[in-house]
Amino acid sequence: MQCLNYIDGRWVPARSGAVMESRNPADWRELVATAPQSDAADVDAAVAAARRAYRSWRLVPAPVRAESVRRIGELLLERKAELAQLMTREMGKPLEETRGDVQEGIDCAFYYAGEGRRLFGQTTPSELGNKFAMTVRVPIGVCGLITPWNFPIAIPCWKSLPALVCGNAIAFKPARDTPACATLLTQIFEAAGLPAGVVNLVHGTGEAVGRALAEHPGIDLISLTGSSQTGAEVGATCGRTHKRVCLEMGGKNAQIVMEDADLDLALEGALWGAFGTTGQRCTATSRLILHRDIKAEFVSKLIELTGNLRLGSGLDPQTDVGPLINQAQRDRVIRYLDIARDEGAKLAIGGEVAREDDLQYGCFFQPTILDGVTPDMRVAREEIFGPVVSAIAVDSFDRAIQVLNDTPYGLSSSVYTRDVNRAFQAMRDLEAGITYINGPTIGAEVHLPFGGVKQTGNGHREAGSAALDVFSDWKTVYVDFSGQLQRAQIDNR
Ligand code: UN1
């Protein structure tokens, strides 16, 4: 597939003519797509188109804008199988999961399509007579959306669809690893009948395109999902250039398993939370905080289940765990395994590059459990973003909560217990944007707020009605129908 940028309703190469490759991470021999390697000149063109389109798009009634969003949902549904197939080839996760990713986009479209007929504001009494007071949502302007490769349809949908319903225009920079998925999604935006310039797609690297968007004076808002390091840089640039910024960054999510838990259920949750998407979710379970009474049994059963996971191409229905996204990511995982050994963690299973048979052609790494991990070790504190989970023993529920909270991140958290008192204490005391009771750390639904506390986020939430607060500003309107000057705080005292 030959991908192009989409600027002002036309499919165009990068102005420089530069091209980059997208290869199948399960088999590097397969070239999935080529895409423009864009730079600041392409960003300029996209932003100029978006600014022009914004002038009329913001005036289209929200229920009409929402009809395009509903149409996007219908087209995603029609093309779900094709999109999932392409996504598996381009970023590796198994077909079941890529279908889930597309479904998340569909759910999102239908949710925000309904929002077009709500976008509720408030009316409230004025303190003065013959005066009316209300709030309305107004769009922000042109939004730069910078998205990751791990959910290459769902996350662009989380950002673009509420942005569109609210009346914004978009410059979309997808991850450099998933240009083909972004191209199909943009084709769907086009087919849904969005006016030219309302959505613009600019492929390229974060260093070139992401940076140019964050610096650009014609961009009003940046929404980024990425690493905490990238988030800190983008946040600083947006602070300096006075942009709104919504950041979804790293996680170091933990699952607590107490001695009273349903262990089989907790095991299933841990396996899915840690190794689903090859551990490459910002919500992935990377720490297991286990009560000492059940720890040995839990770890030994988890080793057995982990040993049964089948690695391979996500296109094979037998595959449980696909590859890592690229060589750099696998190098990072290998580095963390070295760190774990140096720090004295015990390798319970995995820990190696997987290279049997056809696995040698891809970026595979064995699902890995580290045992005997203590909360101060780097593997217990830093985001790895791979199929590596650390088991930490604790003696009490209070200690479990303390260990879970002892990280700079705060995205997702989970507790397995049958004790309702403990469940409610966890809901209150866990420092995370998301807490699951008797469920794994992954699996957020689109109509609820998604995001984290501490260094995971900057106070915003994606998804649900919370995303409307990112993509719109409040305007407060006073209508004085008294025919006189009425001075608030003065004339009525
Ligand atoms: C992410 O990893 O950035 O809750 C998003 C989940 C998915 C979304 C993950 N619905 O795991």
C-alpha cells in the first residue's frame, strides 16, 4: 500500500518527496506500506487548510456534524474485518484484538454521534432582574492529534470524533509505525463526507511532524497519547506557545491479589492484563502485588499458564501473543531484563528473544515473569511497554495499596478480593484514574472517562462526555433585557 498525506481534501506526497516504510513486525520481510516522511512544510499546508475549513465547519449545526460522525461509525463497521486484518499486519496484535480496536472506534463514533444532539450547556438565574445567563460550548479551533501505534484506530477515534462533533478542524499525525491504518481511517473520514480541510493527515516522525505541530502558531490544541518523556516535551512546547494540551502518558499499572480472592479469576485477569497486546498498552499490568499467603501458588500457576501462550503472527487464529512493534522496542525490553538481573530479580519464565522457526523474522519476545521483585527496583517503577510482569509480595492490604501507589504514574489499577470493605477502600485510596474490582487493568469502555493521575496525565480525560471538555471551551453568555445598565454586585445590594 502506498500511503499519502491528505491535505485540504487531496491525497498528496510529502513536499520533499521523502518516504518511510511500514513493515510487518511479525515478519520484517513483508513491506506493508510506504508513507510520506513529512516535515514542517507539509504541516504548514495542513494547518492552513484546517484553518480555512474551520471557519465554516464551526458554523455547521452540531447535529449535522454528528451525522458525519455516525457515518464514520457505519463505515468502520462495514470495513471492520478489512481494517482488523491490515492492523494485525501492520502492528502485530492478534486479529481478535484488532477487531476489538476497530470496535472501540465504532463505539466511539456512535457515542459521539449522539452527543451532537446534546452538547449540553447550563442555564442559571442571574442575580439581576430581567437578565438571562447561560453557558454554551464553543470549539477550540484547529487541533493537532498525535497518536500511538498500539491502538491505531481506537485512539485516533477517541480524539478526532469528539473534536469533530465540537466543531474543530484537525491535523492528524499518526504513529510512524502505523501509517496504513491511519490512511484507511482517513479514507473513511473522506467517504463520510467531511468537507475538505476539516481533517488533514500528515505522516511522519514525532521529531519532525509532531514537533512542527506543537510549535505551530496555527494550532490551538494538541492532544497526545505517548510516552511521559514525549509528553513532557510537548507539554513544555505547548506552554511556551500558549496551546491547550491534553496528555495521556505512561503507566506502571498493578493488579493486587489478596488472599481471599478467587484465584482462578485473578490468574486469568493477570494473564490477559500482562500479556494482552504483548504488554504494549498504557493500561497493561506490569506489577502483580500478591499477598504472601497465596503468592507461591499464584506465581507457579501463572508460570504454567504463561508457558502455554502461543507466540506467532496475529493472523494465525492459534496465536495468543504477537510481536513487539519494532526492534527499538524489543531492545528496550532486553535492556530492562538486564537491569532486572542486575537488581537481583528472579527470572521465573521467559526473558529471552523468541527466535524459533518463523519467529526469527519478527520482533518476538517471550512472555516474562520476574519474581522476587521489590518496590524500589527499576523494573517495578519504570514503564517497560512489553510482555514483562513483576511479582511483588506484600503482607497486608494496607501495604498492597501503599506499594501500588508508590510510582510516579497513575493510570489503571486492579484489586482481586471477595471482601467488600477492601473493595471500597481500594476505590477510595488507589491513586489511579481507573480502578477495576475483580477485573484486569485493561479494558476501558468508550463512554467513561479515560486517563490518569500523577505523571500519567495533565488533568484531562479522554472518552465519554469528559472529552468534550478537552475539545470545547465554555462561553458564558449574559442577556440583559431590562433596557438599563445593571451593575452586578452593586445595583442589587
Ligand atoms: C492504551 O493502551 O493507550 O483499556 C489504550 C484498554 C483499552 C485502551 C488502551 N481500551 O486497555
